Amino acid sequence: MGHSVNAKEMIYHALAERLSKAPEGAKINGEFMALLHNLYLDGEAKVASKFPMVPMTLDKIAALTDMEEDKLEDMLKDMSYRGLVIDIPRRGEVYYMLTPFVIGFFEYTFMRTGEAVEMKELAELFEKYFNSEGLYETIAGKDTKIMRTLVYENVMPLAVETEVLDYERAMEIIRQSGGGSISTCSCRHQASHLGTACDAPQEVCISLGRAAKWLISKNLARPATVGELLEVLEETQKLGLVHLCDNVMDNPTYICSCCSCCCHLLRGVNEKNIMAFHPSNFIADLEREKCVNCGLCVTKCPVDAIKMTLVEDVEIPVVNEDLCIGCGVCAHFCPTDAMVMFQRSELHIPPKDIKEKLKRLAVENKRM
């Protein structure tokens, strides 16, 4: 029996090692192992541990795993509906890739609704993992991040508006996509099972392009027109949610609407002091002569980057430039337009596409 248990643990450890080598990364610890035991059946863990680093066809994966193609195909189909494997139609064939931790099986797990007991258990396991030591350092990356901030377009400075490129405009990203899908916010859904969710709407996560089609095919999202996606953008902006986008220039796949209480990336800033995503190319600053010292910008800032500070015997809001993520929430809610957004002196140019982003992540984090 002991030998059998050890063999089983070796399989799950091999799976953990494989997931940790993905460009996005994963921290191997007791919390991660508990998650894998919950998400993967024994046979699935064995197959997943042997997955190549690049998408491959069924016959090649069958050769690597020594499984019959029919049985393997059934297994991979089931795993894809649970968000553990991504199946990609291409040139008349289907390519399969192992889903990473983020953006990956965390999000796909909580885009789906399920039995309350099962989801609560998963929510607790993921929460322990997100709070485990060293996780954010592992997934935050170095120079290249997985996500980036999109500034609210209504507070973009007029002086540079014509210079702002399409990849910085959420509305233009959506328009160019031709439509996509809307799904449940994974972070807020997870928090609801922990009893910590805020009252922001859950069905606000936007997916575009191939990602949207894949999510729709797995019943993880519903189709949405450009108009519907723009309505979501407007609704979430009224609520002061932060728009985080896939950190690529061409064809971003996700735009999330995030709150500081549920979003794990924003919580990483607030609770771990780790910037796990790129700030936008804008930064907030105060036009003091317009300020009425109401402090609304302080309460609205999602990362506590603004503090009321005594300056010349008057308390005024002061922006911490090292913390400001350039979301534009403060400027959006400022009643006197005193808080304004300026273009940063050093601009962040995202990787051209998903392939370049993953390559950068792999090289920078020595995961190739």
C-alpha cells in the first residue's frame, strides 16, 4: 500500500513540476498539491504530467502517454470541459495544450457554476494557495507581466489623445474584435463561496477572439456583440472597477473588470506589495487649484495610491507615483476635475502577441 501511495504522489508531483515550467509559472507547495489532487483524477494527472510544452495533436500525445487514442480523446474532452486542457482546432486538426494555473484553470474553474459544497471547497483551496508564501513572486514575472491596466478613456488627457494607440483603448480593442463573450468573474465568484464577495456584478468578464469562441464552446461564457461588450465596459466604469487586459498589443483575449477586494492581482498589490500586472501608460496627478479636498479620490483608489497629506497647512490628496496603476478611477470620480491623468514619460510597449509574451515570460523566469 505504501508503495502505491508513493507512486501516486510521484505522479502528482510530476504534474506540479510540469505546470511550474509553464511560462506563466506555478509555485509548488502543499497548497498547490492539494489543489491538484482535487482537480485531477489519477489517470488525468499521469497524462497531464507528460504533456509537451507546445500544443500537439492527439496522436503525438498518445505516443508520449502510451494510451490508445480513443481513450485519450475521451479523457482530454472531459478535461477540456473542466478547464484543465485547451483544445485548439487548426487546419483540420485539433491541438491540445495543458492549461496553466493563471490565466488558466483557476479562472476556468470559477467561470463555471456547480455544486455549492464542491465549489466552496475549491474556493478555500485556491484561497490558501493564493495566500501561500512566494506565490506572487513566482507568477508576477519580472519585466513582462501577464496582464496590464487600461485607463478609462473619458479621462485621457486631450493633449495626447490623438497619440494614444489602439492597444491602449478598451473601446477600440472591443470594436476591432467584432464581438466576443461575457463570463462570470472568477475572482468574485470564488469570493462569493468564501462569503467575502462585494456587491459588484459577477457577469462582467470579457473575452475576445479565439478565447471567446473556446469559452462559449465549453459553456463557460455566453456570446456577446460589440454593443453588449461596450455596455459592460460602461457599466463597470460607473462602478469604479479597474480594467485589466491581456498584456499583448495585437488581439488581446481578455478584459477583466476588477475590484480591490476580490481580484487576486489587485490584492497582490494591496496585501503583498507586489505589482503583478503592468500599470497603464498614464499616471494621476492633482491640479491643486481645482481641488476641494473632499478626499473622494482617496476612497476610490483601488490600490491606496492616494493619501490625504498635510501640505502648507492644508490636507490635499497626494499620489504615490510608485503605486499608481494609471486606471483613471480617481479622475473619473473627482467632482471638480482636479485629479487628472498624464501620460508617463516612459511608456510600456506590450509584447506584440501571445507567442511573444509567453516567450518573454519563459526567458525572463528561466522556464524554457
